[in-house]
Amino acid sequence: MKILITGGAGFIGSNFIRYLLASRKDIQLVNFDKFTYAGNAENLADLSKDPRYALVRGDICDAPALKSLFAAGFDVLVHFAAETHVDRSIENVSPFLQTNILGTQCLLESARRAPKLRFIHISTDEVYGSAPAGGTFTEVSALDPQSPYAASKAAAEHFVRAYGNTYGLDFVILRCTNNYGPYQFPEKFIPLILANAGDNKSIPVYGDGMQERDWLFVEDFCSAISLAMDKARPGSLYNVSAGSPQPNLHIVRAILQILGKPDFLIQHVQDRPGHDRRYAIDSSKIRTELGWGPSFTFEEGLRKTIAWYQENREWLDHARSGEYSSYYDRHYTYRSETFRT
Ligand SMILES: NC(=O)c1ccc[n+]([C@@H]2O[C@H](COP(=O)([O-])OP(=O)(O)OC[C@H]3O[C@@H](n4cnc5c(N)ncnc54)[C@H](O)[C@@H]3O)[C@@H](O)[C@H]2O)c1
């Protein structure tokens, strides 16, 4: 099986590449990534000698680059590449329109011409907007995105469906909840808590910290994607969640407790504008139809995550200092050029 991954140098993409290489023998994987600030070549450093894996630096908005890439012929494309940080989308919307909407459409143009390609589109529960108290969204609930990031992801999904309906593209959309685990860039909630607590620095918590999120351990999401590659019906859509929503403040307290750090490190800061109060989705469809379920409780996933950050202090230091950003140029250019010719 030849698999194209976009955005595989980011958090979930790099975990997914690792998951596939560990769980499947007969695959060839190409990771196509622009290496924005969120792309970290150190996430995949130990895989660079695996003959089943190749890395190509490129932008999903670059149609000629995609044309030459698709000439390799792929069976499956898993589309992770995106601008992903809500706070950044509030600061500057343009990169979100460019990559998440136009980039996805550019990728779809190449994908629709590729014979027998399955397009797995990675979306988010944020497309539903904030859930009412006690309620959960199913796959047929209306989309009501509330942040520029969420709006760009909702728009991207519409194009994926439109390409399925109009051109017969075989697609699957997965809407997952917040992921956590190894290799997550430390601007995001859980690694930020771990990094700051480790340095005895204050931990910023938006507003009262009672925003509810349903955290999913990244390895569990990887198993859902892998199942969808093999078993989902063309044109299907699945919510993916662990099913144990809890307030942000509880997460911070749980981490501080495991680390043996004091609660006074918590610092409430002004809430994010338009901050969704509650995300809650019903994932019974993927559990029933594909037989998926999470393998890790939140407690287990959190302990594994904390242990990983503690054992990989150098990765965290490089991510925080910016040193990671030169890693690609120092190690990978030759492999990328080899693939292109
Ligand atoms: N992390 C989460 O909790 C979460 C939750 C729901 C959905 N998602 C979705 O999952 C996907 C992956 O999220 P993540 O957290 O791993 O993201 P990330 O920010 O860690 O990584 C994004 C990757 O995409 C690459 N990229 C960005 N623009 C590109 C472009 N124009 N061309 C090629 N590559 C480009 C970056 O270099 C980076 O490697 C995204 O589509 C995101 O919307 C993430």
C-alpha cells in the first residue's frame, strides 16, 4: 500500500506515521510537509533510515509540486496538513484560509485525478461549535463553527464532500476531539502545562478554566484513522472521541498532582475571545460500524504523555527555543531531492 501523508511532521501526523510503520509491514509512506513553525523534523528523526519512509518538503497550495508528487501513484492519502492553533487564527486569519481551505482544495484537485485513491480528511469537533449543557453532537448535527480556525476546517470539509459528490472521490472524514500525547508543540494546552510546571513557571488558564474538552490520546486516534483507511465506506463521516469530557482546570490540577507541583502555579488569564465553552460529540457510529474504541483511559494516556516529555527534555527544549526549526535543513534536503527526481 502506498500512502501519502500531508502534515506528517506535526503532532498527530508524526504519531500516525510511527503508528503505521510499527503496525504494518508492506507499506510505502511519503510525508509531504511544508515545515511551517509547527512542522518539526525532530519528530521523525529516528525514522529517516527506514526504507519504507520518505520525506518531501512542499506546500499543499503548490499545484505543480503536487502534480509531480501524485505521479508516484498512491492508494491512500491522509490529510493532516493545516494551520491548527485557534489563538493564531484570531491574530491572523489569512494563513488559515490559505492552507486549510485553498490548500485542501488544491490537494483535492490532484486527488480527484488519481485513480482509486482514498482521501482521509482529518477534521475536528470544533466544526460543531459549542455544545449545549448535557448535549452531544452526532455526525448529522449542523455545523456552527465559532473561531476562524473552526470556520476554515468546516469550509475544507464542505469541499471534500463536494469533490466526493461531484467527481466521485472516495473520501472519509474524521472529526476528532482534542488530542494529547508525545510530540505536541508546546504552544498547545497539555505540553504547555508540562513545560511550565517543569520549570516552576506560572500556568496560564483562560477565564475560569471550566471549558470542557473530551481529550483523546493520540495513539487511540491513530488506530481510528488506520481502521478508517481499511474499513470505512466511501463518503462516510465519523466522530472520534474518548467519551470522558472534563474541564480544563481539572486537567491542570491532575497534571500538577502527578508532577508533585503546587496549585498556586495556576494563573487565570483573560479568556480567549469567542471561546467555545464545551465540546461534546457522540462517537457511537465509529464504535458500532468499525469496531473502534479507545485503548487508554485518560489517566493512562496522561501518565504516558508526562513520562514521554520527562524522558525527552531535549526535544522540548529545542521546540521551545526554536532550535528545532533548523533541523530539516541540516539533515533532510538530500532525501527530499532524491525523491523528486
Ligand atoms: N491536535 C488536535 O488536538 C486536533 C484536534 C482535532 C483536529 N485536528 C486536526 O488534525 C490535523 C493535525 O493536527 P496537528 O495538531 O498534528 O497539527 P500541527 O499544527 O502539529 O501540524 C500541522 C502540520 O502541517 C504542516 N503544514 C502546515 N501548512 C502546510 C502546507 N500549506 N503544506 C504542507 N504542510 C503544511 C506543518 O508544517 C505541520 O507539520 C489538523 O488538520 C487539525 O486541524 C487536530
